[in-house]
Amino acid sequence: MKHFYALLVVLLFGAAPAFADVPPYVDTSCGSWVNDVWVPNGNCPPDTGDLRHDSVTGTITIVKGHLVTVQQATRTVVINDQPALDAKQTGQVAVGRQIVAYGYWREGNFYATAIY
């Protein structure tokens, strides 16, 4: 039984990095948006399945802290606008406002770096 608990502890602590927060990603060190197109500057690896630059367009339906729900024609997307807030690249996020949010998808979540 002792060995079982020892193995359990090793498995739990070994899995700890999987539960850790995603390390911060600084969008501006990797490129910029030019005329609605992401232009990488070569300082970072290219977009992959885990990290992909994109824009989200729609109407804000819910604001809850730094999470903003945007209704699009065929789906609803929840975006994290904390990077845009930190960079002071957003106006008032309010229900009913139509927006274009520029940013990136990382591990299935959209992070807005600018909202217009």
C-alpha cells in the first residue's frame, strides 16, 4: 500500500505542469496587424495549431470581467480581452457594441490584443 501512495504522489506531482497556467505570450514581439492581416516579424515561430493569429467580428452580448461574449452570425465566441486592456487597445466593452477583435487563438481560447 505504501508503494501505491508513493506512485500516486509521483503521478500527481509529475502532472502538475499540465495544470499550470499557460505562460504569457507577448504578441507585439512576434509581429503586428497591418490592414487586417497578421504580419510576423520572424522573431517567433510561425502560427501552429496551438497558436494562431486571427480576428473575431461580432456584437458583444455579455461582459463578465475580462471575458467578453461575442455573437457572430453562426456561433458565439468568448474572448479574453485582458491583453487588449493591458495594452490600452480597447474602448468601452459594452453589450450591443459591434467590434472587431484582433488577437490570437491559444489552446482553444481567443485572446484579444486590440478591440475596435
